Amino acid sequence: MDSKKGILVAIGGGSCSGKTTIADMIYQLLRKKLKVAILPQDNYYKPYKNKSMAQRKAINFDHPDAFDWKLLWSHLDNLLMGKTVAVPMYDYVNYTRKKETIEIGPLNVVILEGLMPWFDERIAKLCKLKIFVEATGEERLIRRIERDWERGRDVASIIKQWREAVSPMYEIFVEKMKQKADLIIPWSERHEVSTNVLDFAIEHLFRKHVDPN
């Protein structure tokens, strides 16, 4: 397996839908046998270093244009070819990239997790398995408030962003990702079905990858 091209598993879904939990489940399934890492799509927000703090706060980070798709595709392509890349880190407090990067690779499996990881057609073509995690808007909002509060945000700004960007962008862009998903996991059923389903899907995927015939 180490000598073969790597595999990209993409996990998409709305903000705070449970994507990170599913990504970690897959990671735990594979980590003992394979070289695997989780790559958050959030790390590939554009840096916007030429903008003021006020301007950065006004950016719609739930719109596809907020992401550096070219860099993300380049890094994924290199990782799948067995190379090492310097992954950018995102500063959620200052709305920009941090100076430091994290070096990852070479890998057998890349788990790309984010709002719309296969929105870019170049990246969609690299994916071997596309998983969409579904949760109700109410549940996602509650988790969003809890998460962003821990990141130093105030509740009023969190709700404002939800109403003006997160919720409408979900309806316009994110939810449509389901149409091209290979597997849809309802968050309410994650404990009952997801482990077995993911185990089967990953096992089948790797058998097909190692022995296409």
C-alpha cells in the first residue's frame, strides 16, 4: 500500500454538523494500519492580510470564494502522490492565517473535512469517497454558539453571522453537496449506523484501491 497513490476521503456538511467527529472516527479506524491525517478545509481560508480587522470581520467565510481552492488542490494532489506539504494554520480570532505551518506527509489516506470539500471540480475528481454529514439547523446553531464562544467570540456576533451568512450559504451551496455525496450520514443516527457503515465503506474502498480487479 505504501508504494501506491494515496486515497482522498472527503467529509462535508453544514457548520457544526458533526463532520469533525466522523473524520475522527475514520481516522481511528485507519491509523493503526495506515499513514493517515485529517486536513481541515478551514485551514485554507484566504489570508486577507491586506485587509483591516473590520474588513476581515465582514467577509462571508461561508461562501466558496473565501477559500484558496488552488492551494488546497495543489496540496491534496501532492499528498496523494506521496509528497510532503506545509499546511497553513488559520487564526479564528484575527480572521487570517498564522505565520506557522504544519508539515504533513507522506500519507496513505487524506481525510479532508469542511463545509464543501468537493465544491471545486478539481478536488471532486480526486475524491475516492465523499461523505455528507446531516444535522438540523437548530442543533448546528447551538453547537456553533458553544464552539465560537470558546474561541473568544461574543454571542451577538455569532448569531448575526449565522443569520447573514452561515444559514443562507448552507441553503445555497453546502446542502447541494449532498447531490454528489457517496454516503449521507444523519447525525441523529451516527451511533447506530455510522461506525458499521464507515467500516464497510472504507474496507471496500481499500480493497478496490489495492486490487482494482
